[in-house]
Amino acid sequence: MSLFLIDDKKCKRDGICAAECPMRLIELKTKSSLPTPVPDAMDRCVRCGHCVAVCPHGAFTHSALKTDDFFPANKDIALTTAQAEYFLRSRRSIRTYQDKVADRDTLKKLIDIARYAPTGSNSQLVKWLVVNSRDKVKNMAGMTVDMMRHMIGNKQPLAERYRLANIVSAWDAGIDIVSRRAPALVIAYAPKDYGLAQVDCTSALGYLDLAAPTLGFGCCWAGFLMIGASHWPPLQQALALPEGHASFGIMMIGYPKYRYHLLPPRNAATVAWQE
């Protein structure tokens, strides 16, 4: 079975598919010949779909990808520069949530969007765990506080750097700085031995964070829970990730209690140029 098929009536022999294939698996032997796969293309192909998506003539069919599953490009709904800038600048870290359960179907839709984040060699190894229970989130925050007490007791440098004693004192006074009383958590995890797990999971959660407001949600990175998920056995056991996998990012999520009316400034970018 060939890796791909070419409609010889539609193909213009322009070489666009060959130029855009990231693995260089397509060749045109002559200017008039149809694109053909290189000898080891079947083994090396990462199924990214670039070849199908970039063909302006609809001539390319990939054996492992259904053409009907491709979403048509639509310039009419593409963001302008001004819209993109506003969209990105208006993103806020949400730390105060409504006392409302996060809708499961809406969370599924959000993750369905976030799964389109890029992954190394199109590996798509990012997996998801959703803790959609305020009580379970609170219990996990409590485990993280236990980790902090342990770190303080052992005088670990991180305890002083992050002023963990203040966070523990707040917790004991009924103030949750760890999970912010979020109704849900979204955890991105991947195989421990996958070299780009951190990058891919971070990218996926970044997509989720940016898309969340379009579905009524607000997010915030759960830094202390992330530390606990990496180093504290009781929290790792509570997450119960599959064997050989680890958490590479946790996001608090829920419905924002308040809305923002201004977009705060940020420091100017520090840029070095080499030309």
C-alpha cells in the first residue's frame, strides 16, 4: 500500500507538497512527473497532514488520514493583527471562581480544542486528567500543604524562596492559596521517557488557557500543585496516573467570579538581534 495517492487530473506538478513535507518524504523526479514517496516514507512519516493541507488543488490523499476529517481553511474567520493582539493581551490568570461546578461537556470541548497544540514530530503523546470536584481539588491542595510542611521542617531552600510558611499559615487560617478554591483541575501528562513531554504539555495547556474564556472559563497555572505532583508521593498516588507517565502541567479552572475592565501593561520586550 502506498503512503499517498495523487489525483493526476488535479495535480499541477508544482512541488508544493514536497517542499512542505517536514520529513522530506515526497519527491518529483522530473518536472512533469507526479509526486512519489521516497523508499522509507511509510516508516518515517509522522502523519502531520501538511501534504494534504497545503495542496491548493485537492490532489493529495494520505493513506493514514481521512480527507473528510480535515477542516477547511476559512479566511473570513481568521484573526486580524489587532484582534490577535487584543485576544492575547486580554488573557488573565483567574484566581477567584464562582461557586459553580464546571460543566463536563464544556470541559470536553475545551480539551478538544487544546489537543491541536503542536507536539514534537506530531507525536500527540499528551494525555489529560480532569479533576472535576471541588472537594477532591481541596484534598489535593491539602496534600500539597503537607509537602510544604515537610519542606519547611527540613529547611529546604525552596521553602524559603517561595515563603511556604506564609502559605501554610494562610491554609491553617482557612485561606487556600494553593488551589484558590477552584472547582476543577486539568492535568496534562505524558510518558516519563518522552524527551519533549514538558514542552508538549506546556504548549497544550497554553492552548487550553487561551481558549478557556471563549467557553466561559478562566484558568490559572497551579504552580504549587505542579511541584507536589512532581515530588510528593501522596499527591502522585491521588492523581493515579498510568504507570510510566508523569504530570507536566496543572491548570486550575472554573467560572470567573469577576470580569476585568482594563488590560494591564507589561514590560517592554528585551530583544537581541543577529543579522
